[in-house]
Amino acid sequence: MPPIDDATRPRVAGSVELEPRQRAAGAHLRMVHDHFRHQLETLTRAVEDLQEGAGGVEAVRAGVHELAPSLTAQQVAGLCGQVCRFLTMHHSIEDQNLFPAVATMDRYAPVAARLAEEHLVVHAHLERVDDLAVAVRADPGRVPELVVAVAELRADLESHFAYEETEMTEPLGLLGLGI
């Protein structure tokens, strides 16, 4: 899967001066993303530990699942789909509520459309990471694939977050939308 191409993203931020209260939704969005960033660090460490032989497949899968609230090792085994549900919930709120509202503002419509497209890329990454974490149980020789998949997930998700935080603060503030 090709990485998200930053050069093709529509850019409109910086054309409107927002009042501090109008920046609140953008700040809240950044806090939500910061939680995901922390969990991506956990996932990266788990994959690195697996590659070095210090961790196990369950640690990697736990890293994926910890994109939702922190879980104990006992809870992780049965919650393989939780990360997809949590991110899907976050992205569904944006896709169903925020982006359509933002798209009513012609200037920001291309940004909303692009962000919705990027959600599909992110979910494909998550599915690939989880599939590989399961596959590594049967074939430890696939650990290098998993390491690459996690690095690609992290790069695209962090890029997506940064773009969304930059480009969505203005329309969220102008429309008075919260997340």
C-alpha cells in the first residue's frame, strides 16, 4: 500500500484568525490524537521487543488493542477487534458528523473529502498489522513484515493526525463544532 502523499493534500488553513474559544475543538482533537500517538509508541516498542526476542505475539497484539483504553494481558486475547472499533468510532464521528458539516463550507470541502479517504488507508494498515500479528504465531519468520507494517501504520497515522489537526481547526472553530 503506497504511503499517504502529503504533497497531494489540499491546504487551506491559515486564512482565518480564530478566537481562543474557537480553537478549543482543534485543541481537543489534538488531545485525542495524542492518546493514539502514545499507543503507537507502545505498539512500536512491542514490535521491536518481538523482533529482539524479548516480547511475544500477544505483546504486539496488545499494542494494537491499546489504541483503545489500556488493557491487561488477559483482556487483550479476546479484544482483537477493539482497536478497529475504537478507531472506526472516532473516524465514523468525523465521517458522519464533522466532515459533512465542514463540507458545507466550499473552501474546506476538499479537506474533508481527503481526510475521509485517508481513514480508509489507516484502517487497511490496522487490519494488515493485526493479520500479521496473528500470522507470526504460526510463522515467526514473518516478524520483519510485521515490523515494516507497524512502521508504515505509524508513519501514515501520524501524518494523518498532523494534517487533520492543522486543517480542521479553522472549520471546527468557525462552525462551533466540538468533537
